[in-house]
Amino acid sequence: MNTIDGALAEADRAWRAYGVGSADRAALADDLRLDLQAAVADGGDPTQLLGGDIAGFARRLADEAGVRRVCGDYRRLLGTALIGAALGGLLGYAILTALYPMLVRIVDLPRSFEVPIQLALAVYYGVPAGVVVVGAVTAVRLRLRDLPRIRRTAWMMSLLMPAAGILITPITMAFAWSTGYSTAPEVIATEVAMVLATLAGATVLARRLSIRDRQEPSDTTLNTTEIKPA
Amino acid sequence: MIAADNEPTDDSDRQTQLLRGVLDMCLLALLAREPAHGYELVRRMEDAGFGAISYGTIYPLLTRMRRLGLVADEQQASPTGPPRKVYALTGPGRSHLDAWQKQWDRFADTVAGILTPPDHNPTRSCP
């Protein structure tokens, strides 16, 4: 029985990587388990039966069962999000550069008025960060129109990326503080990598959540019907 | 030019290609005789003389035929073990089998007609 479980676990990983939804995976696995149990009762060995290439078998089975596949296409997603974020970063910097002197000229604050430092930081860094997120989400939404459920992915990104940014900012600041706010290239590179990795994680998570199956198996798959002997 | 060393592999490839074209028909024919579970079909194919056909080939094909409504399955209690998922031919499966069998007969006749040498081999006579 453990061998069956092991084979099914490997098949499940292959189905997951192949973009088969959870409901379809469960249906395929239930069917396969029944058949393997019958084979084992007749003296078969599941590993031998399925051969060395269980992943290949699982993909073939998914194809033959006609299940719907939704591919994550994470490489394209991350590349597009990165391009959008970079363009957004440039735009955000440009906005800030143009906006800051304009605001200084328009809003003539008296010398006695002190802007809270938190507010100043939030505006100074928040505006470019917001534009970075908007850039990444817009790029994904527009450039990856061919991917299924991309609208939902973009929506999830718009929620998760700011949350990831809020999460990683104090961590990065703490790291910077621990290095005495060093401007050494390797320290700066580490800080940038920390932020990018977190945003990439948020993007991947957004995609995973958006393509997660809604527990409805494919229409075409595995309807068990009554036997009508020929 | 095919080297003589490659002949066993070539035979095996040809056998695989031939089998690929008829495997679904053979499975339907076996199920028409008697319903069976997946592993049982593997053994029946072997007994029929096809040699070792892997379960990994037959099971996905059965799944496709089930999706197409050519076979149906049900769980049957087994006195010796867990319940068995047994496949049987459906009405559409029977119709398909009949049609495929006729097609196969025509095809095999045509091939045989080409492969079989004529009864009287005319010899060229010298003038």
C-alpha cells in the first residue's frame, strides 16, 4: 500500500507541475488508486507496473483523461513583472523628481511647521513604490493577456505586492542598520535582492492562488457510469 | 541504408507502431468477450501474443476510451481483496468496435493482397 501511496504522490507532483487542478488531480488519483489496488491484489507491483517514468505516465494519463490544464508560466510572469516594475520605478523616480520641487513651490509651509518624518518618508518612498507596483501589475495584465486567469492574477498581485513591500521594508531597514547603513556595493546588492525576492515571491504566490482550482473537475473527465455488459 | 545491427530495434519499433494503430480496437475486443480490470487486460494482451505491453500504456488508453464513452467502469466487490474497478464495453463501444473491425478487415485484405505473391508466376520465355 505504501508503494501505491508513493507512486500516487509522485504522480500528483507531476500533475501539479503539469498544471492539473486539484479537483482533477484528486479524481485521477482516486481512479488510479482503485486500479492499482486491484493490480496489487493480483500480484502486480505498482512501481513496476507504472515503469520508471511515473511523471511521464501521469502526464499521459492527464492528456487522455482530457483534463483542463492551467499553466503557471512563472518565468514569463516574473520577467514581465520585472520589466513593468523597472519601468514603473523609472516613472516613479521621474514623478518624484518633477513633483518635489513643484510641491515645494506651491505649498509654502511656514518654517515653524514640521512635517512628521514618517509622513515625509511614506510620501517620498511610497509614491515610487506605488508606481512600481502599478507598473508590474499593468505590464502583467496587458502583456500576458493570453494566459488564463491573468485578470485574477493581476488583482492578487495588486493586493500581495504592497503587502510584501510593507513586510520587507522594516526587514531591509533592520539589515541596513545592522551594517551601519553601509553603502558598500555588496550591502546595497543584498538589500536590493531582498526586496526583489520578496516581490517575486508575492508575484508567484498571486499566480498560484489565482490558478488554484475551485474544486470543480473538468467536464470531460472520469464520469463513472453504470456497466452495461455488451 | 539500414545497418544489419539495427534490425532488432527496427523490428521492435515497427511492432510498436503497428500496435499503436490497433491497441484500442484490441482492448475493446477483449472487453467485448468479458469485462476486466486494467491489470487483467495487460495480462490478456500478453496471453494473446502481443508480448509485454506495459500497464502504463494500457491504463491511459482505457481512461481515454472511458472519457469517450466507449467503455464504462464500476466497482465490484472482490472476495479476495479490495473492490475492483472493472471495465466493460458500452453500446457506443460495441458500435465502434464493429466499425473498426470492418475497417481493419478491409485494410488487412488490402495489405495481404499486396504482400502475397501471385499464384502463377509468369516466367519470361525466350523468343
